[in-house]
Amino acid sequence: MRKGLLIVNAFLKSEAVRVTYDALLAGAARAGIEMELSVNSDYFVDMADGRVRCFSSDVSAELEDAGFILFWNKDVFLGRALERAGYRLFNSASGIEYCDNKALTFEKLDGIVHIPRTFKIPMTFESIGYTSLEFEEYLGDTLGYPYVIKECYGSYGGQVYLAGSQEEAHEILKRTNGRECLAQKFIETSRGRDLRAYVVGDRVVASMVRSNANDFRSNIENGGRGTGCDITKEQEEMAVTAVHKLGLDFAGVDILFGEDDEPLLCEVNSNAQFKGLKDATGVDVTDALFEYIKRSCNQIQYTL
């Protein structure tokens, strides 16, 4: 098959993302796929005609040579422009956009999978913030304390807060400085514990329980630990259904444990880190990912 192009964000330079990029390149090599690494700042979307312009002739040649693009990025304007130019993206720009904004995730999955009771907090502006917090009384009365406040955009659990009282809720909302947020019922039975299922195509290729005895969030980046586990049929159906309905090829799906371990969708991550999953399960999800990409590209060529 033709070369692949891995497009990542130019401005994320942490050790965790470098490990992920190296793992993706290594996985492509094992699958016999030649892949180039590129960054989103190599490209510009010309808003006059919607076409992609390249930073240099070398970048232009790499793009022209690409048979598919692994879009490990949240630059959805660039993603949509590449799709308009005819490139097959893994994941699609629309799927990434649905995941990047947690309110859009729940809106898209409304009535399709079970989620904790969740409200979109009224919009304000970052230059103004909340000049009145009277609306919070409804959230506290309806959801009960504690409840979770989540910024719509966030990663690694860093923008997720637990409001134990009205005073705490008001303080959290003031700190968000007008950024869009959700209010969600706190699932006490899942305190510091969830299930991460990594879906590729039509199946879960690896899963682990993440737990943290010192935090209501289970994220490994916040000190949680991952343990490989078997996934139930109900959990797998929820994870695969969510991925398909969001238009994704692959994703990390986080599932909470409700009463009697009823699965409740927490969130879907289009560009989920997978080092912790490999450490917990021994499974390198890039092998399944690139086999899926090869099958998908072969099917496209066959239909053409």
C-alpha cells in the first residue's frame, strides 16, 4: 500500500506524547507500512477556497505521496480540508470534533447509550464569566452534592472537578472563567474507578480497570493504576456502539460502574494515550490499529 502520513500537533512536546508517536511509527513499521511524521503547522487552510497549502515543497511532496492520514490531532479545520481534498483520515475530523467537546459527545449519543444525568451549564463569555450563579441552585437540588463539573474541553482529568457543596460549586464555576462546562451526577459506586476499553473497528482489543484510592478521578496521569481485565458483553457493546455512532475508527472509551456495576458512559477519547494500557495488559493496540487501516485502505482501492 502507499505511504501513510502521521499528522500530530506541533505544539505538544511532552514525554507522554513523544512515547505515543514513537509507538505509532513502530506499529506502522511492524505492519509493513512506510509512514512519515508531520505536524499541523506544516499546513495552512486557505479560507478563500478551503484548500490546504503546505509550508514547503518537501511537505507538499509528502502529502501528495500519502495513501492515508493517521490524524493524531484535534485541528479539525485542517482535518476537514484534507478530507475535502480526498484523503482518508483515521479518525475522521467530525469524529474527533464530537469527542473533543464533551457536550457534543453526549448530544450525539443521546438516547443511544446510558450516561449519568448530565446538564449543559448555561453559556457565558470568558471575558465576562458568571455575573450571577443563581442557576446553580437547580443543579445542586437536581443532582445532589457532590456532583461533577467538567469543562467541555479537557484532557487527563485536569479539567474535571467535584463540587461537594454549593459554596464549592460556586468557587469552581468562578475558576473556570466562563469556559463551557457540564454538570454531571457523581457516581459514588465508581469513585476513583472506571474501565478503559480500547476499540478498533468492531471490537475491543484491550481493556483495563483504572483505580485511584486518593482521588475521585481514575486517570493514570493523576496517580491512578491500571489493571488488565476481562470486559463484559454489555460493556463491550456500549464501547463499540459509542465509537460507531461518533463516526470513529478507533478510540479509548471510559465507562463508569453504576449500581450493580451497570455500565455508564463517562467519555470517549479519539486520540487516547495507550502506554498505560500496554503496561497493564501487555497488548500493543497499534498492531490492531494498523491491521484495521490496511484492511480499510484495501477495501477503498477494491471499490475504486
